[in-house]
Amino acid sequence: MNGTLIPDGASTPLLQLTQAGKQYRQGGRTVQALQDFDLALQPGEIVGLLGPNGSGKTTLVKLLTGLCGADHGQLRWRGGPPRPAGQGGAHLREIGVLLEGRGAAYERLSTLENARYFCELRESRFDPARFHHMAETLGLADVRAPIRLLSTGNKLRAALIGALIHRPALALLDEPTLGLDLEGVERLHELVRQGQREGQTFLISSHDLHFVERLCPRIVCIQQGRKRFDGPREAFTHVAHPYRLVVRHAAPCPPVPETLAGRAWERQEADWVLALSDPAEVMQVMQRWHDWLASSEQLQLRRVDLREHYLDHLTPLAPPDEARPAEAAQETLA
């Protein structure tokens, strides 16, 4: 699925990026960070952005926030062209950013002082009740200590507050769980859900696949600057045989019954693996091979998770095409 996803019956996208391209020079060679990249984000969406290191995720976030320019492409905000960042683009005040697990906080200031400052910077009224509610939700108790004195996890909590305190229409969160403990991840999950209920849109770039799987109904997968998938999480994770029976056994595997036509045992290091479709097939296999399974060294029945689907999507790509000249673009991003 290569085009921009716009759900049926959806309103005008909050943000729409079309045919965006970006090149860098690195070590004497050209790196194609983004190539003909399309993206549409609807109000109230939570979208997970997946891709390996160097795939273009951070470049995309920087491009959407005006931190870097694109070589070509078109960006529209609420259906119209935004003003360039250098000309006081009003849409930037409606965006909150956490970049690569870090905020733009002033470390000599406290979390409270930073939150006040970022509201003023975006010409937004500082709401003390909202601030303390966010701090409580994230589990950040000391909001008056200088940020430089906080732990890594609490620095991230403070950065998240700074990115979201002004109720941005669009929150771009790059590695938002980096450095958070399990409780912190759960609290962040709730904070994002609260924002969605208020109509905020979230684009979450993360290697924490469990977090993305639980939170994001839509998945965008990027590799070598090109989109590999854009659609519902269920479509991304769909396989015909979602269960795996994993057996470690010294004896030969029993023959696969005719009812499982087309499938066979697969050897994975010391284990034998068989793909199964549904609980009925699981019960059939367990009953048929009861004695053999009972004498196995190890036995596991698991459901295929997002991680395996994600790795399946990252098959090798052909080298990216040369980027087209910027003058050939209909409109160049600022």
C-alpha cells in the first residue's frame, strides 16, 4: 500500500504531505532520506510510525516541523498551504514535538518554568490545572527542580509536558518511551488517550513495538525513505495462520494431517515450528499428538505479534531512485 491513506468519509486532513523528498550528503555520498513520501493525518488519529534506524523517520518529523526543508513536495495544513517557518507559520504553534526522546527544555529551568515558557512561545495561555494534571498523570512529582537534576526518565516526562502543554492539534513524538520505566510507559499511554479524546492527533515514531501495538490503530512503515505500508493495524498484522506451535523434541516430528494441507514443520535452530490458523486447529493438534507433545523438552503455543509482522515487511529494497530535481516539483516545502 503505497499511497496516502484517507479513511472513507473522513474530513479534510489536518496535515497532508505529498511526494516529499529529501537528500543529505554524508561521507562524500548522497543519502536519500525520503523519497516521494505521502502522508495524511486526520484529526483525532493515533498513528504509529515504524522503521529501522536510518529509515527516514526522524527526517520526516523534522520536515513536518520546519526543522529541515524538503527538496521537493507539497505540505498542506487544514486543507491549505502553510506559511514558511521563517515567515511565522501559524501552523507551527499548533504542533508539539518530542524529537528522538528529548525535548527542547532549558535544563537550568524547572519543568513548571519550561511549560510556562513554551506556552508563551506558542502564544497559548498557560493552564496551571492542566499542567498539574499532566504531571500527575505522568508521575512527575518534583516540577520545581531544575531539569538538569532530574533522572533520565523524569527528564523525558518533563519534555513530554513541554511538548503537549499547549494542547497541540498535532503531536509528533519521536521515541517517547526512551528511558521510561514500565509505569511511565503506562502513564504515557493514558496521557495520549486523553489527548485523543480532546481531538488531538498523534504521530508516534518508536522502536517500542509493544507500545505501538497497544496504542496505534493505524501503522505507517518506512524503509530507506520510502513507504512500505500505510493502513489499519489489523491489516498490517494479518496472516492466514496467526498461531505458532513451537516444540523442542528429540524424536522425529509426526506427519502433518491432511486437514492442515499445504503446511509443514519448519526447523528453527533446536525447535520445530508449525503454523496454525485458529483455536480449533490448536485443539485438533493437541489431541492428535498428545503423547508426542507430552514427551517434548519444551512446548510453546504463541500468537504472531507485531514484531514478526514488522520484520516481514522489512525485506530488502532495491536501491532508491535518484531524486528528481527540486525545480520539477509543483511546490517546494519550506
